Amino acid sequence: MSDVRPIRRALVSCFDKTGVAGLAAALHEQGVAIVSTGSTAAVIRDAGIPVTEVADVTGFPECLDGRVKTLHPRVHAGILADRTKDEHLAQLTELEVEPIDMVVVNLYPFRETVHSGASDDEIVEMIDIGGPTMVRAAAKNHEGVAVLVDPADYEAVLAELADSGGLSLASRTRLAGKAFRHTAEYDGVVATWFMRDQEWMAQQFLTVTKLQDLRYGENPHQSAAFYGHRGAGLAAAEQLHGKELSYNNILDIDAAWGMAVDFDEPCVAIIKHTNPAGLAVADDLATAHELALSGDPVSAFGGIVATNRPIDVATAKRINEVFTEVVIAPGFDDDALELLREKKNVRILRMPEAVRPSIGWSMRSVAGGLLIQYSDVGDEPWDEWKVVSDAQPTDEMMADLRFAWIACKHAKSNAIVLAKDRHVVGVGAGQMSRVDSVRIAVEKSGGRHAGSVLASDAFFPFRDGPDAAADAGVTAIVQPGGSIRDDEIIEAANEQGLVMIMTGRRHFRH
């Protein structure tokens, strides 16, 4: 016995009217009767397609400014009746209720209304009640009813109807799963908004949608996908050129963009494996790129370039001199974009704007669970810095120390960053001991460490780190402090003639 169910009657009620007229026309051609509400019915009627208003089905007018339209037994009995139970079908006949075989609904734009800056009253009005109720009812009764919540599904559903005269159980089940995911995400967004002023751990965090499948994960044998919120964060980026992004590309882009927008001055960040291969600020992007590239020109090959200003021709020319996987910026001059597009394989992304996040959360998976925390974002409390050494910093030194401190925040622990003239000259990251990170940063500087300043993302547990820095010609160190050996570390700094500042804030990045 075939599990294909014919569609004789459909209820269509959509806030997003994309494709509704075409869907209704195709359904009408296949003999499907259409029931609809308000503005959706108007769109269908204006297309010359017969449509019955829900109010004519229920015998009850829409009321309360449209809050009550479909919440009626003549609608929900028609959706929820089990087609395999004779008693259900008998009750429909007794009550003079016609079955509904398809529900086409999408919901009020709650998230978009929140992001628009609307008032609380306007936001509350965008909490859909009737829509989710119909969607869930149809999805529950998917053995007899098809439910569509995404205009992207219209074409495939219409093709199956034309080919088979109905929809298979497999299709109805797939659509039901998508419908429940849709309402779950919607409810999660609403719950998060209501709890926005409450303890953050109570919030619903997992309200994300799969945005795209990726070719593979970190390695070719791993499958992967990109989940998030459409129009938010990296999901808001517009790809202007190049092949699809990979899993590793997205990780590196996130690191590069977060680094670039953490500076107020024109900044260029060159990222390799989420660590800074080069980073600089300057009066213009082209100069910043030159300085950033000098930090580690070998590692910059095949890296990710991010800027916090629109890219001009001069900067584009410099970028094109080195093989680059991805370029991401808040904009591109027309000539600069044309120049960058000469490189066939470079992926070019444009972000809507370069804004430093003021608050946010990050999530990482562990075996059997998730770790969720507030992100390490926001302005630095510069006024809390304390000079703990006898030697005092100059204004130029303080500018470099502040630059190095922000740069160090974006390198993997144990992280050491050497900087001079507001550009990175050496990085030691991801090491098991802090003194090894110091030695690696010095080695990576290629002899440019003399006269540089050093930032450490956490305290020095022993004086060997500051001693190694001083031996290399470092003039100043900024670090959180907090070690039981802080007095010994300060004494070492004084013996070596180093400036030392303690911030009281740690920037681990595991």
C-alpha cells in the first residue's frame, strides 16, 4: 500500500509572502482548495486564484487586532484528525469540519524586530501564537498532513505533488522535523529575550540554524557544517569572490576579524591557525599591512588578512604580493576589489561594519557537554594598570605596551607577544611553559626584538621569563600579576632595568 497522501485542501498563512502566489497557483492547478488569512489571502486573491478566508470557515471574524484568526476547532480539528481512525473521520463529518491536508505557515519576525531596536510593546506583538500552534499540530499529525515553514521547500514539494499526486511519508516526516526545529528555535529566541535581564546561565543559547554544509571539518575525513544566526556575526558576511569557505577558514576568519576590530586605529591582522602571524596599526592600511607582514613574512603565506577599514588600492596591491587564503574587511574600493579579484583562489568577504563587540558569549564542546562563557571582549580598564617597577614607561612605550596587550589577548596560551612601533615583531603561543614562549617569540622576531616591549597573557610563575626577555633586549613587560612570586618577578625586573606593569586582568585563550 502506498504511503503517498494526496493534498486536497491547504491552509496558507505566511508573514513572509515569498513565493506564496506561485505556490497557490500551482496548488490550484492540481485541484487543491486553498484557505487563507488576511494579507496572505489578499496576495493569493490578487494573483487571480480562488481562496477561502479562514473567517468563512470558522464562522468567526478575526479579532483583537489579528491576535485571534486560526485558533478555532474548525481549523485545528481539520489539521489534527487522524486519517487512520474511523471515529476521527466520523466526528469531522458530524461537526461538518473539512480535513486540512497541508499547512503552509511561517512566523512573525521576532528576532528581526528585536534587532531593529523596536520598543518592548512592538516586540511582544511579534510573538506568534496561532502560527506555531498550527505548525506543531500539522507536524504532530505528519502521517496525514504536510507542513511547510520554509519557502525554499516549495519547489521540491510542488514537483513531488505533480509527479506522484501527493507527498510520501518520508517527505512529510522530513518537513515535520524541519517544522519542529523552526518552532523550537523561535521559542528559544523569545525565551532568551524575556530572560535578558536575568541570570545569564538561565538563557536559551542553542537557538541556531544550520547556515551551510561544509566540504569537511578540520580534516577531510570529518564532516562539518556552519551553524549560527542569519545576519549576525560572520553569518552577516557577504562573500564577493572565491570558492566556498572551509571549516578551518571560518575558524581563522573569526580570529582575524576579532583581532582587527579590537583596535581603534587602522589595523591589519594576518592570521595563521588562529594566531597572529602579523599585526599592526598605523595611520593608513597600506602602512599597517607592510608592518604586519614584517612580523612573520614566512608564516603569512597562505594566511587570513582582516582589516578594520575599507581596503583601498594601495593596500590591495600589498595583499596581492603574498598568497592569501581569505581577505575580510568592512568594505572595498571598487578598484581595490577588482585588483583582489585578479587572484582566482582568494576568498573575499565584506562585513557590514567593523564594530568591537561589547558583550557576547562563546561555546566549546567537551565530551558529553558544552562549556559556555562570556566572551573576552570589551574595552580594557587602562586606568587599573599599575607600574610596579622602579623604571617608568615613556609615552611611546605605553602605546606599544597597550598595543601588545591587546594583541596578546588574541594569541593562544601560553602567549607572549613582542611589539615595537605598534606592530608585532615576535609571537610565542600555545606552549606548555611561559619561558619557552618568550624564547620562541624572540627567535621569531628575526633579530628585531631589541628595544621591543613584551606582553604576557598571564603571570610569570618564575623569573626565568623576564630574565630571558631582558637578555634579548626587551625594555618593558606588561602582565597580569597574581603569582605567589610576584615580589621575586618585580625584583628581577628592577635588577634588569625593565619597566613592568601589572594589569590585574588575565587573557588566557585556550
